[in-house]
Amino acid sequence: MDFRLDDARLLKDLYFKLLPIQILLAMVGAVNGIISGLFATNFVGSHAMTAIGLFTPVFTFLGAVMAVLIGGSALLCGKYMGNNHVEKSQSIFSVNFIISFVLSLIISVLLVIAVWSGFTGTMTQDPMVLASFNRYLLYIAPGIFPMLASGQLGAFLSLENQSRRNTVSGIAFIGVNTLLHFVFVAVLHMEAAGLALASTIGAWIFMCMLGQYFFTSRSSLKFSFRDYALSDIRDIFVIGYPGALGNLYQTVRALLLNGMIQRGIGSAGISAFTTVNSLLGVFWAVPGGMLTVSRMLIGISIGEEDRKSLIDVIRICFFRCVPIQTFISVLIAVLAVPFTMMYYQNPAEPVFQMTVDGFRILPFAMPFAIIVTNMVCYAQASEKNILVHVLSVLDGWINICALSGILIPFFGMNGVYWANVINGLLCVLVILIYATAEGRKFPRSVEELMAIPKSFGVNEDERVDIAVHNLDEVVKVSQTVGDFCRERGIDRRRSFFASLALEEMAGYIVANRFHGKPHTIDIRVTHKEDDVILRIKDDCEPFNPEDMVELVDPDDPVKNMGIKAVYRSAKSVQYQNILGLNVLTMRI
């Protein structure tokens, strides 16, 4: 029987276990946009929808800030957890939210100044739209911090294996936000101010529901005003900013596109574009959730120097996620007219057909986006900054603006929609060109496409991966590990201990933690720098073997002797529970 882990079952199961929660969290902000859009068009008027559209560049900039913070912080926390530096994860967590608060305060003050100084008048010449836009900004400003913090808290809760809290908080937010919009807009008739106030109060409630866990004794990540290092700010920004460049460029792109659409098509074009993007925000939550899961798994894989898992994460994105998203895109296109009818009921209005066309074209940019964003995330984590910068400039700004400028005179709003799809194709071509240049040949596998440095991790002959699903497979673990150790020239004592330790630990997990349910134990043995590193990863309930070592049973003095022998003989033994997986690392 071949024990080498070829199907990455444990990783795939974990990926799709985490994915629904991250999609829900990514969807929360989009649902807020949809709710605001529906109340704007049905209870206020199209001028309110245009005002929300004018706020899009600000919202995109907030996305850029969040991308810097969560991109840098989540990847760093994943790396530190992967190599068992929990105290560094604590510092990153605290610094992240100190930065978030300071930046949110600055942004909120600037929004208020923009209104009071009359600067917002440069955004539109329509007095009704300007009045709505000003009221919207004043009431949305106090909600900047919770909006910025909530998306990050969700990712950190996943690292803490608190998926249920994420789910409950997300569902509660959607209900509360809908109720607040109904009260402020439909009942109190506060118009644009009501739209913003409902979003602000809802964001504060959502943040409090998510953040409460980190003040409990159960949390391993805790906020502290004392136990943090300001030097971590640099690390967060160095790692996070390349991936956020796309969002910053998208801010510029949104401003430029608003101007091009306003001049070439008119306010109806902005309303249609805002409407389509508002509803598609729910569906963009799918690739957004996929990216968040990938970011966590990529960070941990790099921290563990696990070359195979790193490749498998990208492989899952390409061969599982892209087909799922393609199906969703087709479904959106089929439902284009019903989706449009949610906002506009008169087919004779120009905005109606522009919106229908948007739902039929824009969704097909999403499958390309999965490929591009996940490759950017990998490049960001592995410091391939040239690729990150090039893709950020092209994807975030140049491609779409240039293509829109060329196509709008010929195709109107459809030119903007097609520009987004063509942009995705061009970015995929850039990735292929980069991989070809790095590898000196056209990539024919995911690993070659990623252009992973040979120095990363260990070579195939320096490790062995074993998957265990039952007791019958446990019996052969010892032989497989023994053969590997002999091939590597490891001395007899350590070869014997490695075989015994893995058989003992795997056997205990199967016998006492499977509970008759299907589970997988992922075992990896690595020979690196004359150390033998044994890692056992399983998806059973949380279990720290050290608790069994300290347990003394007077009625059975030999109980758990095998586990105790492992702890006595190993150079070091470290246990973590990461993303709901038990991870035990032994070095001999």
C-alpha cells in the first residue's frame, strides 16, 4: 500500500470547511450594500443610489487599508503559528487593531472636513445628488472603524476555530441591518442620512459580537496595550501593502470610471454600474471567501515550509474553486432580468437595459479573478513583489481604464463591462509570462506556474508524507518511516524512535479520537539539517497529548506510557490547534 499523500484530502476538507464561513463574512458587507441600494431606489430615489455610487472610491480605499492590515497580519500570524511562535502572533494581533483605530479616525475626520469645506462639490454638479452625498458622508463617518475591524476579526476568529461565532454574528448582522434600514429610511424617512446611519450602527453591533470572544479566557489571541512591538508595524505593511496595491489602484480606477461614465453615458450609467456592483457584491463574496481561506493556509504552509501543502492550496483554487465560480457566473447571467427588476421596474428606462447587460457580462470576470487574486496572495507571501506590483497596476487600474476608454465610444456601458472580463484574461496571461521567464520554459504544472524557489522547504527525497485513516494503516506507519530513515542514513536509535513515536501517536488518535467517524491523520517526516522532524496533523476534536503525559492514574500506573516515552525521548514536542486541526510537531 502506498502511504504517500497524493490527494491532499485533509487540506481539501479543511478548505471547504472554512470556506462557507469566510463567504458569509465577505457577504456581510455586500449584503449591507444591497440593502442600502434596495432602500435607496425603492424609498428615496435614484439620486440616493448615485450618492452611494460616489462613495464607492472611499469604500474601495477602505478595502485597500483592510487588505494591507489583514493581508500582512493574517499571513504573519499564520507563519508564526506554523512555526510555534504564539507570542509573536499576539503582538501582531494587538498592533493590527491599534493601527486600524488610528487610520479609521483619520479617515472619518477627512470625510467630515470634505463635507464642511465644500470639497464634495467637485464630485457632482447635481444639487440633489450633492445634498444626499453630504448627508451620507456625515453619518457614515462614525462607522469607518467597525467596518474596518469587522472583516479582520472574522479572519482571526477562524484562526481560533470559532466558525460558529462568525456564522451567528454574520446572520444576526444581516437581520439587524435590515431592521435598521427599515426604521430609519422607510419609517422615519431620513433618506440618505438614514441609509448611512443604519450601516454605521449595524457595523458597531457586528464588530462587538465578533470582538467579544477575544476578551475571554478561551482566546489565544488577546488584545493588549502593553504586550506588543511597534516594530511589527513595518512587517505588517511590508507584507500587506503589495497585495493591497490593487485596491489602491481600484480607488483611482473608480474615480476615473465615474468620470468617463458621467461624460460618455450620463448619470444613468453610474446608477446602472452601482446597481450591478451592489448585487454582485454578494456573489463576489465567493471568490473573496476563497481568497481569505487561501491566505490563511498559504501563511501556515510557508511557516511550516510545507512545499506540498502550498502547491495543493493553489491547486484547489484552480481545479475546485474556478469551476464552482464559473457555474455561479452562468447562473447570474441567466437571472439578469429578475435581478434588474429588484431595482428598476420600467424596461423603457435606459438604466434598465444597462443594468441587465451588466448582470449578463460582469460575472464572467469572477473566474479569472480567483486565479489572479490567489496567485497575488501567494506572490505576496513569498515576496515575489515584481509580480504583485505588475498585476496590481494592470488589474487595479491600467487595463480596465484603458479598455473602457477605448470601448465606451463603440459599446456604451457594455464597453465598461467587457473591459473587466478582458482584464482578467490579460492578467492570467501576465502570470503565464512571468512563470515562463522564471522557469525558462512554459509552465506545465501548478508547481511550475508558481515558480517556487528550490530553496523553499525540503526536496522530495528529504521527506515522506503518510495518510492514515484506520488502525490497519497505523501498523504499516512504522515500516514506512523506518525505510525512509534508512534511505537518509539516519542512525539506528533515531530511526527506531521515529518509527515508534509515530506508530504510538497515530494509534492512540485512531483508537481514542476517531469515535467511529471518518477522519484523516496527515503525517510528515522531514530530514533537515541533521534533525528528524515528525509532524502529525489530524481533524479530530482538540486534543493536547501533553495532558495525557501529566495524567497519573493510581489504578493503572502504566497508562499512556507510550505517549510519556515520546515526550521523554524527543528533543522538543510542540502542540497547537490551528484552524480546527490538531498539529503535533516532534524534533529528534
